[in-house]
Amino acid sequence: MNSSINLKKVFAFLLSLSLILCAYAFSFLQNISLMYLILSGYALFGIFTALTKHIKIDFRPIILIFLLILLSLISLILFPNYAILQKNAIIYLLKLMLWGIVLSFPFGQMIDLNYFFKCVIKVAAIATIYIIIQSVFGFLFSYKLPNVFNFHFIIHIAEDLSELNTYRPASFFGEPAYYSTHVICAIALLLRDNTIKNKRNIIILLTLGILLSTSTSAIYMLIFLYMLYFINIKKTKKAILFILIFLPIISVIILNLNTILEGLGNFGKIFDDAITKPTHFSSIARLGKSYNYLGNLTGMQKYFGCGIGNEYTFLGVTSVYINSMARLIIQSGYIGVILFGAFLIQVFKECKSYIEYFLLILYITKCVSGGAMFSIPGIFILLILKMSNFNSINKKVEVNEHD
């Protein structure tokens, strides 16, 4: 019994480090991040648990991946010129399968949920303290602290941002987007939990961290999250009073934002670029520029795509950044988008609170403006969403039983 509980806590702790561990790999397996190895172990543990304890499995993620693979096979038959088996195709296929398997398991029976939530929040707090230190040293003293490190046989496979000319702090994460994704999920968990001590102070700390990360999507999603929170809290009068008190201050800041940012030096310039990025939608690779490649699809290719992992061959390039949604359309066509949309609708129907709806919107946002769809950030967000949903249902059951 104790070993089972400990194993649940071990997996909970490791999953809470998902967006940090994906920046590292064993020196003898440099192409595979530590997190993918951990998720593979988690998947095997899930399969073993399912076979021995007969737990109920949600087959919808697996079915989605199976249908996307089927679409890929059809496209390769229809367009044999692009049927070139590449290394990245096999890797992408394995990642898809891992995504489907991991998200099919009932997390509430496999890990310690409360411990997981606490770990996510603690990791966020510690990481935010470090990003504040990075910002102080980087922007005030022009001394750039690293975000990744080497540990003998464990090496970093993400870029050390301290070596770049334009410095953006990312704490212990591979990039600012990963840090901000973790932290905004932690804030969402804090808003739904009234049992955590010093909750307000931690939220203020994490909010500061989001601003320092200068992650565009995170800044706007954080504003959206706080709007949802104020709409949904029971103390509506206090919320309205709070807004009325701080509205003049906020108005002054907005009206003088350019002047304020200019006074903040390099950080002000980077922050200004972050919040104005949506105005340059068409020219940014993560946003509109990715969708420009869809013009290459013609005829039946629009419906079936060019096949999983064949997007570079199809586009005639060795490598190019494409966000998740544009990649899905190129690989699986608009039929693939419809299938993915059907999966999201099922997830939407199971959401029980505004926090769960927010996490789903966060996931979709990261898909259309980044690479989260079937990668570790996407798995991390969906894990928290599903675990929050399970925890909410479980609490309701306990209340009913107590009554």
C-alpha cells in the first residue's frame, strides 16, 4: 500500500516538472527529452494498471490519433509523391501515440491529485523567484543568468537564453512560453482552491512572473482569467468596488504606457513588443505566417493533408516553424481539424467550472499560436484540466455521501 502511494506521489512530482524536464535529455539519448521518457514510463504504468485493476479507460484520445493516422495513410495513397518516410515522421508519430495513451488513463486513480496540484504551485513559486532574480541581474546589471544547466550525464537540449543578444528570462524552463504556461496553470489552480495559505501573496508573485516573462499569449490569457474570476466569484460587490478603485490607476497606466515602457529600458522595449505582437499577426511565425503555408494545399490535399511528418517534404524546405493548428491542417487536412474539433467538444462538455473552461481555452490558444497541440505543454494543460475535472466530481461524490 505504501509503495503504491509513494509511486503515485513520484509520478505526481515528475508530472509537475513536465515543462522543465522537457528541456533536458540523457547525454546518450540527446534527441529524446527526459519528459518523453517519463511519460513513456507513465504510459506503461497506466497500461499495467488497466490490465491488473480493470480501470475504466477513456478511448477518445486514442481513437482521435488512430483516425489521424488513417487519414495520413489515405493521403499517402492519394499523393505517393510525398510518401517519403522521414526520421521526423516516425518521431512525430510516436509523440502522437504517446499523447493518446497518456490522456486515456484515469489520473485520479494513478497519481496523488492533491500532491500534484501542490507541486505545480510550489514549482511555479520557486521558478518565479528565480525569474525575478534573472530580471534584476539581466535588466539592471546586464548580467544574464542561464535558464538551463548541464548535470554530467544529463544535458540541456533547449537553448541557453543567456547567450542570446536579446535576453528574455525563462527561469528554469527552456523558453519563456513554457514558464508562463506552467505559471498560468498554477494561478488557475490557486483561484479554485481556498485552502492554500498565503494564496493572495502567491498569486501576486506569480502574476509578476508572467509580466517578467513577456509572453504575449500568457499576458492576455492572464487578463482573461482574472476577468472570468471576477465574473464568477460570489463577492460581486467587492469585485466591482475593487475595479472602481483601481480603474483610474489602470486608465492612467494605459494612457501613459509608451512613456512608462520607454523609461524601463530594455525590459520596456521587450514588453512593448510582447503586448503589440497581435498587431503584427500576419508576419509572425507563431501566428499568421504559419497559416500562409496552407495556400500550398490544392484539391483533395485540403481534405486529407500530405501525411503525418511530411510537411517539410510537401513544402520543399528542410525546416520551418509552423504552429500546431497549421501543421495539423497540412498533415491531416480539414477532415483532421474536424476530428480534432470533435474531441475538443467532448472535453468542453465535461468541463464543470470556469477554471476548466479557461484551461481548455488556454490549450486551444496554445494550439493556434504555438506548438502545444500534441506536445508536452499540451499534455500538461490537458492533464491539469482532466485532473481538475476528476477532483471536482470526486468532491461532489464525497459531499453527497456525507449528506
